Amino acid sequence: MNLQSVVGMILTLSGIIMIVLHKKKDAENNKMRIALNYSLTGLLLALGGSLGQAGGLVLSKYGMGDYNAIAATQIRVIVGFVSFGALIALRSKWKTLWLVIKNRKKMNSISIGAIFGPFLGVYFSLLSVQHTSTGIASTIMSIVPILIIPPAIFLFNE
């Protein structure tokens, strides 16, 4: 990667770090210290998700090569479906799954989300790693926190 790519990645990561951390005055010794804005559990799970996505992206690029991105996306979705089925079975969560499936409003929202995330999101990410470096594609995909701001404001009043 060239210097411009590295600087872009550093800027992206710096923005994320600025959102996650804040300065806080320590009550005991009246000094400023850095604290988390969010729960450590949530941040660790997000890190795990990022590591999983990064690993999946690198392995997908390696496995896909010049193969059709739509077919590669289908393979990822099928393996994901089977994996989630195994996870639901291991955790005995079939009853919870059926409750959500019966709720038409929730199913509509989840289905639309699935079109944009696992379908279009994965498809476009696989296309992008075919046509550029994995690091650059992944960095551009990490602007999700910025893209989430308008829907979070208008849909959830956050």
C-alpha cells in the first residue's frame, strides 16, 4: 500500500477511536483520564465481528479468485445459513426464532435488512475485493458508522 492509503486508513481508525473514547475527570485525584463511551462487552463483540468480517473477506478473496461474485455470495450465504442453524440448535433457540418469524412487522424489517446486508453488502464487498486491494476495500467499507448517522437520526431519533 502507498502512503496515501495508509494515511486514509489511519484517519478512518482515528475517527472511530474518537467516537469510542472520551476524556473524563477522575473524582479521586481530579486528573483527566480516557474512558469508554460504550460498554466494554459491546466493544469487544464489535471487535470480534470486525475480525470475523476481515478474516472472511481475506479468505473469500483468496478462495474466489476470478470466480463469479454472485456465486461466491451464494456460497457465503448458504454456509452462513447452515452455521446459524447449528448455532440455534446448540443454544436451543428454536422457540425464539419461531416467535420472530410469526411477527410480520419484524420479519418485513429483517427481510429488507437482509437484502441490504447479507445480499447486496456481501455481494458488493466481494466485487470490490476482486477489483482493488483487500485493505482499501475494507477501509472504505469501514465508513459504516458515518453512513449509519442519517438513518439513526431519522428512524430512531438518536
